[in-house]
Amino acid sequence: MTLIVNGEKIGDSLIEQEYQRLEPHYKRTFPDQAEKEQRRQLLEWSKENVVEKKLLEQEARRQFPDISNSEIEQIFEKVRKEYSDRGQNLDNLSDEAKKTVREEIKTHRQIEKLLEKIHSTSTEPAEKDIQQFYQEHKDQFKSPETAKVAHIVKYINWQADEEQAHKGIEAAAKQIEQSGSFEIAADEHTDCGDAGGYLGHIRRGQMVEEFEDVIFNLEPGQTSRPFRTRYGWHIAKVYDKKLSETASLEDARQTIIEQLKGKKLTEAVEAYVDTLKEKASIKETTSETNKQAQAGNHG
């Protein structure tokens, strides 16, 4: 199959690359769709995306034909450094390959300039839109409940069975009761390598449910009794807690503005591409059509 956009051919390889890029996300989004339908839809979307990119590229070349050599070389040097940081050397490329890289840089810069022009027409979000977005997406600005935690753990595994782990945690509990120091007991008894058993700030939903059921029901400064999780026996201490809270509109304002601007910019580019499509000549030829055309030319 060959797509011809305003007289410029787009070969199978570009469509295949776009297909491969879209495929993992598409299959995660539509896991129950029949494979044949998946292939059909993916191919359609791949062709559409490639055509849209080509239209933007063509228009960018038309409107911004002149990108200075100095600008191209400046970007080329940045690319060279990025490759060098990854242990690759652009100097090893052939002259033809370097020329291709510079051409790609020029095309990319032309497209950037076109997108900047499209974006310049976008207006700032209205206050009513900011407030509406905040009301409709409050969960997005909700911080999870957190606790600053340390624990003593005696794992149940090939080295220690249930009885051994339970005896170990009871010994730690007895030492805490006698000395009043959780941290010393943690250093002496825990199977975890962190000093004082310190785990840091834990977000609700980060640890296993059995562990969170205990720590989020403790007050700051409290130490739990021994408790069991799927991993073994624990004693936990909570140093500090922070309840879940929703950011105010003012605190969330800049994030909302950026999201709304991003949405507007995407819509502006889509509308612009639609106008290019209306004026474009877009044809699709199959390999069989090409063979017939070649046969006709030789007849």
C-alpha cells in the first residue's frame, strides 16, 4: 500500500512504524476486541496519523522554508552531545547519514515553528472555565493520607517458620516495653536493613492492606502491638500523620491553567490539520493497483 499526499508518496514503512507505536496502548485499551477488528482499526488510525503528520510537515516547509545553517548546526551539536552521553558517536556516521540527520533537524524545526504559530492564536482560559474544571476534577487535586513510619519485621520464609518469627517479634515487643526505645529494639531485632526500621513517609495505598490497617489507625508517637501480614510479624511506630486533603482552587490554579491550555492547543492543531485535509489531495494505492498501472505503461 502507498499513500500519496499532495503528490508525495508515503511508503509502507512509515505506516508500519506508526502501527507498532500505537499497538501496545490500543491493545491495553481494547483488550476484548476481536483481533481482526483490532488490526483493521489500528491500520486506519496509523494511516490517518501518518497523513496528518505529512500534511503538517508539508505546510511547515511551505511557510518556513528557510532555517539557517547556523541554527541547524547548533541543534546538530546538541544531538551529538546527547548521543555522546549515551556512549554513541555521531562522527562515526557516514556523510550521507549526517546529511539525513541535518535534514530531519530542519524538518523538525520547521514543524516547531508552525506549531508555535498555531499556538500563538490560542487564548488564556476564562475564569469560569478554571472554576468549572476545579469543581469537576477535585479528586485530581486530592493528596493521599500519609504516615511517617518505622517497623520491626520478622519474616516468615525458608529461614524462619511461623513459630520462630512470632517468638522473635515477641522478644522485640518485650524489649520495647522494658526499655521504652523502639529504635534500639528495631536495630537489634528487625530483619529489615533500614536503620531503626525507618520506612519514611507511606502513602495510603502504597503498602499491603494488613500493614496499612494498623499504621493508619495509630496516632503520632504510638507503637503497635505485634501484628501479622502476609510477609511475617511486625511492630510499627508512627511518628507523624497527615490527613488526606484537597488543594484549594488557588493552589491548583496554575496546574488547571496548564491543562486547559494544553487541551486548547491540541484542539487548535486538530482544527488546523482538518483545514489542511479539506484542501489536500490524498490517494491510496495498493500494490496490485501499482502492478496494473505499470503493466498499462508497458502495454
